[in-house]
Amino acid sequence: MSAPLLELSGVHTHIGAYHILHGVDLAVPEGQVTMLLGRNGAGKTTTLRTVMSLWAASKGSIAFRGQRIDGRPTPDIAALGIAYVPESMGIFTDLTVQENMVLAARNARNARELDAARLDWIFGLFPALKKFWLYPAGKLSGGQKQMLAVARAICEPRALVLIDEPSKGLAPSIIQNLIGAFRELKAQKTTILLVEQNFMMARALGDHVAVMDDGRVVHAGPMRELAADESLQQRLLGLSLGAHQ
């Protein structure tokens, strides 16, 4: 397994009076796709938001490339090359697809300054974005909005992309499109930490897996081992990946 690009050690997170994360230990190997799985309420989204410092870790450490990032402002963390696609997608519905992309690019003040080669690559992944380039993002379908959310995160090269449940509510054809896009992203040497409830997608993409329960990581290892062990799936997740062919 590659050395961790991102490593959480004993991370606790409180949100108001609620203690959500109870000592999360998580290693995200560089150049791989790590799936973060678990039942609803296990702490997966809180883990991603804590990495981005949207919620503050109350204890423990978070290191990126060996350097502590916990406690740093969110813009500083993003500037290190970490992108975050929230479950809500985070797009600006009143702005066009083009304007959304410009806002997401650190090195572009207008559409002319976007990296043309990078943009062509993104259009290859998500042709609908080229077709609707000047449309308001709010008029896109759910799948197209998710494509835009991912495209915003990768409009410039990133070292690490955190993605929260991208397939939620999407048609199987759109999910297959996203799987292909994430494989292409991995081929570009981007590390991905992906929260997902679609186990077909998890099995198709995952190199490594961490399973959370009650604010802790209770299992970590190769995705292929979890995918091959139905008793482990039942114990950790309460269901079988085999039911999601």
C-alpha cells in the first residue's frame, strides 16, 4: 500500500453539544481510491468536513503530506490541492455552468483564462457540460448538476478530492458515467476519498476501504477483501455487496 497522502489520527469532532467523531484513525494512500463506507449517521460526512476544517477537530491530528492541517483555515487547506464535493453539490444555481467553473478555478478570473486543455479533458468526461456551457446551472438535471459539482472540484489539478455520496438519487447510466470519470481522475494521479452508499460503485472503484460505525473506523483494508467476504459485509454494513450486482 502506498504511503498515506492524508492521515487522521485519533480525531474527535464535536458539533455543539454532540460528540460525533470518537477517535477516527484513517489513512488515505496516495494515488488510490479510498472508499469510506458505513451506515447512515456513522460519521462519514463529518469526517470529510473535519478534514476541510468546516467543522473543527476537538482532538487528534490531521496530516496532509506529513504536515498538520487541523486547525488551519479552509481556504488554506484548499490551496494545498484538496478539493471537496459536498453531498449538496455546492453549485451556484443562478450562475451559468461557465461561471460556476470560473469561480472554482484559483488561477482564472474569467472564462478565457481557464486551462483550455484541462477544460477539453473535462468535456470529454462530461459532454453535457459543454452542451449546456451557457445555461444556468439550476436548469440542469440532477445528474448534470453532479457532473458540474465534480467538474468544479477538478477544474485545476488537485492532489486529493473528497467526494460525498455522488451517486445519490442518480440513474444507473449517470452512475456509470461518474465511475468512468473517477477512473480517469485516478489515472491522472489524483487521490480520491469517496463516501458512497452505492456498493456496486464502491466495488468498481475502490482500492482501499474504511468502514465507520458510531464515529470510529472499525475496519480498514483492501476493497477486494471486503467485496469477497459476505459475512464481513453483513457484520460491518448489515447487507451484502452481492445483492448490488
